[in-house]
Amino acid sequence: MVRLKSHVSVRRKLQLENTEDVPIVLTIKRIYNKILETGSVEDRDQSGRPVSATTDKITEISEVLTATPITSVRQISQE
């Protein structure tokens, strides 16, 4: 694999290879920096509120709706 010296040269190389949808230089910089920081291009874990929809809750709600399909969301949450 050829090691290119700059983000612009990476973009030009992609254009020469007739790659469709060549990313802009800023995108190439971000991907490069992410690889340097994490060793991967995968997204980092997100901070914030944890997911409250567990498999057990989903199954329980599904069973309630199957038994009584007219039940409102408010009634389900009170059960």
C-alpha cells in the first residue's frame, strides 16, 4: 500500500482511480485522526442516557398488546 504524505494527495489519488463519491479533505483528516486516536474507524461509545428498552421489557409489552390490543400506552406503563 502506498503511503501518501497529505490529505490532499489522498483525495487526488482517489480521484485518479475514478472512485465515486470522493470524500472532501476534511473528512479524510477526520478519518485519519480517528485512526491515530483509536486504532480503528469505528465510532466511539456514546455518552448519555442508557437504553431502557431491555429484551424482557419488550417481550412483556408485546405479550400485553397481544392479549389486549386496545390497551393504551398509558395503561401499559401503569401495569
